[in-house]
Amino acid sequence: MKSKISLLGILFLIISGCSAPSKNLKTTFNESNDEGMIVGTICIENKTYNGYTFVCIDSKPAVADYANISEDITFKNSPGDFKEKGKTYYLFSIVKPQGKYKFSKIKIFDNTRESQSQFEIPLNLEDFEIQKGKTTYFGQLTVNTQEKKYTVVNQSERDKSWFNKKAPQIQF
């Protein structure tokens, strides 16, 4: 009986460790279209809402103070790609033509059936550059939505391992 439980436990670990990457994860880019890729992780601390949308814009001048929306990365009711020390982590990749981009805000949505709420957290992060034909590492964007705080830290060694497990074709 003990050996059956151990075998089931090992099987579960193998299956959960080899789960498919997030739907948001793009794994290729087209160099002939001047595209490149930026990759990283997003950690949502105190995850209590239903939906999180990270808005990425290009750094070209906007018209009438309306930013040029370039990419949205949305996580709705998602268990995440990895969990570590009670925190949920999502892998992300953005494929765009070469140029400068930045995360501008997070849109947060909550639906409790009794009420719906939506709010935004503006982000004031440095621009990042997507280079033609290259995959560049962004870092880990950690967001605490309750305190409306965020940080970016380098977790490249850990993230290389995580990307290797979920999307081995992405190398940085």
C-alpha cells in the first residue's frame, strides 16, 4: 500500500512539473518582421482578485495623452505557472518589432457574483528594449495589489530553469 501511494505521489509530481505553459506565452518570433522577444515572470502577492491585465505600451509619443497600447497580458482565474513559498508566479513573453516598450499599468477585475469591481494600478517602470532576432530577459515583476506596490528584481537563474520546464524552446 505504501509503495502505491509513493508511486502515485511521484506520478503527480512528474505530471504537475511538466504542465503546459500559460496561454499567454509566445514561444517564437519572426526575425524577418524585425521581431524579438522579452521574457520574464510576474509574481502576484496576496492574489485575491479574478483577473489581472498587464498593459504594455511602446514608447513612441502618443496622441492627446492617450498611450499607444501595444500588448495586454491577462491572467483570469489562473493557477499560475509555478508556486513558491505561497506565492503565484506566471511566465510571460512579449513578441514585438524591435523598439522600446514599457509596462504602463495593471487593470484588476473582480467578480463576486454579488458585485463587480475594477481598478487600475499605474506603473512607472523603466523602458525595456526588444531587439531584432533576440530574446532578452526582463526580470521578475512582483506586484502587491492590496498595497499597490511593485518591484522588478533579477531572478534569471531561477527563471531560466522555469522556462526550460515549461517552454524549452525559449532560451535567454
